[in-house]
Amino acid sequence: MKKQEVLVKKMKNRETEEILNKIIKAASDKKGEDIVVLEIGKVNPIADYMVIISGTVPVHTQAIVDEIVKQLKDSGIEPSHIEGYSEGRWIALDIGDIMVNVFLPELRDYYQLEWLWSDAPKYKVNSLNG
């Protein structure tokens, strides 16, 4: 069984690092794919970080978002806004300093957020067998 080990370090503050790790863990728990964390705050003030995740079908993207919201709520954190949930093609969550985008692969390829924010430092999520 493949297990995702989260290695997001050297963040601006410990609380943000912990929230990012919860988001990544939740997405990994629901088999989210190609997880990328961009430090967009270095190039634009809309947020400090952006997490980009792929799901395979709309019900999968919705399950990823449900797990992210559940794990954050368990820690007393609620997204201020969720957009696109009903269609499940591109779901965006606003978690204050962190924006989360969960895409179907074809929409992720079409909008190319990694390219759009290519000037932002990228943090790696390492996959380890466990």
C-alpha cells in the first residue's frame, strides 16, 4: 500500500505548516493525486500558499474536499468559502492564508495553475512506501 509522507518544512509560521500538513494528509488519505504546494505569497498577496490536488472523477474530488474539511474542522478550522463543490470538476477552498484547488485532470491541464504561478516557490510532497 502506498503511503504519502508529508514533508512541508521551513514555512513562515508553525500554524500554517500544520494546516498545510493536515490538508495534504486529508488529500492523501482519499488518494488525491499530484499534490503540489506553491508559496504564492512571494509573488501575489491573495494568499500565502496554494495547494493543488487532482482527483479522478467528480465524486473523487468531492470526497477529497470532504476529508479536508472534516480534518480541518476536527482542529477547529473551517474554510471561509467553498466553490464548485456541486459539479466537482474544480473545487476551490478558501482557508484564509491557504487556497486549495482540487481538479479533475483535464481541468488542471487546461488552467495550468502551476505554470501561472511558476514564479512561486514549490514545496514537495514526498511519496514513500509504507
